[in-house]
Amino acid sequence: MAEEKDENERSEDPTQRKLEQALERGDVAKSQEVSTWFVIASGALVVYGFSGSMGVELTKLGRGLIANSWRLPADGNAFSHLMQRVGVEVLAIVAIPFLLLALASLCGNMIQHRLVWSYESLKPKASKISPMAGAKRLFSKQALMNFIKGLLKLVIVGTALFVMLWPARSQLELLLGVDPATLMGMTRQHAVGLLGTVVAIMAVVAAGDYFFQYRQWFDRQKMSLRDIKEELKDTDGDPKIKAKIRQLRIQRSRKRMMQAVPNATVVITNPTHYAVALQYERGMEAPVCVAKGMDAIALKIREIAGQHGVPIVENPPLARVLHATVEIDQQIPTEHFKAVAEVIGYVMRLGRQWRPN
């Protein structure tokens, strides 16, 4: 029971395949605070860099409409056409700032993870309408974190804004009687300062929230030992089946090897631990190893060689070095030509004749 519990406990870090599957489902580590920070930061940039020019252009447009109000058409089609022209001009004035805000929102997501196209979240699920599942989400660690985060943001940002505005309270009271042109300049100055403070505070909040969201997401992806075993089965195949296939391959290879022993020219032995069967025919560049083995396999090679009249020569050093350096169906290395030639010459002196292939 304890072993089964350990296998089902999600205590192991997720594999790369597990993380890729989560990304395909659209399950990514995402902090809304990071996206919010990018939008606020771009808003501060827009106010600092574009508010003056936008104000001037919008003022010109408004003054032109007021100055020529007596000439503006009041009938349906003409008035509709006028509104379209005004809308196009307003859009041209605010196009770049709004484009910056849109890009900032997109960057806020892309910096956390690459773009994901997944319809998994759109699929109907019973858990989305289940009261029990809804109650769990309502009182989950994530919900508690969101509540604490919202409260902290309200307190910290509110305190910072209070600290900034309280010394300037007397100046703010005088704004009621200030010329509109001066009022706009002072308002812009205070807005830039307030937005800069909010951006600085939200940067800290966003960094902390992203770390929390990433840990939450990573913990959700953790796997149990059973999960890892199942994934290995899916990717690499069942280890038992692979072992069985490997065993069958070895058996077939040995069978083919034993079938080649009767055609060998000589078998060099250790005499009991190693056996290497070599084949040599006229016209061959060098002898070829057709079979080799240790202990029980070596004994089987000698037994088959004896049954078919293949000469068996005891040469322990040569048998060991050939077994270590030559693979089946490979020619012997050049550095062993001399030693093997002496053995084959010995076989020839015994009067053995080579059998053709």
C-alpha cells in the first residue's frame, strides 16, 4: 500500500513532454499582473510622450468645429458624413498611442510564454458548471492569493498616491481658478508623476505574482512515478516488450551464427572460455569471423565444429584478442594477419581442404 501511494504521489518534476502537452492544451504559467503592468507602463509612456501633441490636435479639431458650427449641415446624410470625417480625424490622432497600448498588452503575454493556439479551454466541461468545483475554486489557494494581492495593491498604491498628493493639496485647491491651458499642463505633470509611481509599484507586484503563478503552474504539472512510467511506455515502448524483442533478436542472431560454424575453416579456442570461428576462401582479402562466444556459447561452437569436422586449434592469447576485437561477419584486423595465417597454415599442413561457399 505504501509503495502504491508513493507511485501515485505527484512528487517528481514534469518531463519536457509533459510541459509541451500542457502548452498544447493552453495550460501556461500566466500572471495577469504582468500584462497589467505592460499596459500601465505603456499608458504612462503615452501620457508622457503623446499627450501634448494629442491635446493640441484634438484642441484644433474642437475649435474648428465650434468656430464653424453655424456652417455645419444638420440634415441626415450630410451630418452623418461629417461625423465620419470627425471620427477618422480623431482616430488618426490617437492611432499611434492606442497601437502602443495594444502592442504592450500583446507583449505582456508573449514575455511569459510563446503564443498558443488552443481550443481546449473552449470545450464544454462539467467542472465549469459544477457547484462543488466552483466552491473549490472560490476557496482555493489561487482565490486567496488574488484577494490578498488585490488588497495589497489597493493599500500600497493608495498609500503611495496619498504620500505624493498630500504635500500638493494646497496647489490642487487652486486649480479651480486656473486657466484651462495651464490646468492641462499641471494635470499632465501630476499624471506623469502618479503613473510613474504606479508603474514602479506594479513592477514589484507583477514580479512577485509571476513567481507565484509559475510555481502554481509547475506544481500542477508535477508527475507521480506511475505517470513517468506510463510516459516512458508511450514514448519508448513497454520495457518488458523491449526486453522480449531484444531477447528474440539475440536468439535469432545466435541461431544464424551457429548455422555458419559448419562452413568455418578453423575454430580458435582458449580452450574452454573462448571460441572464435574463422572462414577463409581463395580470393578473400582476409579471414572473416563467422561465430564467436564465451563459456556455454563457446562450448556449443566447439561441439558443432567437431560434428562437422572443422579443425579446432587451441591458442588462448589469439582467441581472447580476436573475441575482443572482431565482430561477426567482419574481417580480422591487419595486426592479427600474421598470427591467423600461422594457424591457417597449420590447418593446411594437416591436409584440410577448404570447402567452397
